[in-house]
Amino acid sequence: MLYPSIDSLLNRINSKYTLVTVAAKRARQMQQNNDQQLENTVSVKYVGKALEEIDAGLLNYEKIEK
């Protein structure tokens, strides 16, 4: 079973595409800066850690209208 579940993630971010974009950008930031916000994570990979941060409510995004 995957952790965190897609259902709990979609309660935080309502679009799968936005979820993937936010997680990928955060994973890149973590890889470059080594600055994860959670001390204990289930996942060892950066994308998994980013998804755990989203599930914990530590990451938000702002939609920019053009």
C-alpha cells in the first residue's frame, strides 16, 4: 500500500496534475538544498518525502492567473 494515499493527498490538492507538479518542484528543492521539513519520513526518495510534506499540510501552492 502506498503512503500517503492518493485520496488523502487529493484532499489537500484537488488536482492530480497540480499534485505532481508541486511534489516534483519540492523534490527538486530538497535535492538541491537538503532542507526537508519532516524529521521522520517513511520514504527515502525525495518525491515520496515531498508527498509526505503535502499530506502533513506543510506545503501550499498559489495559482497565478495570467
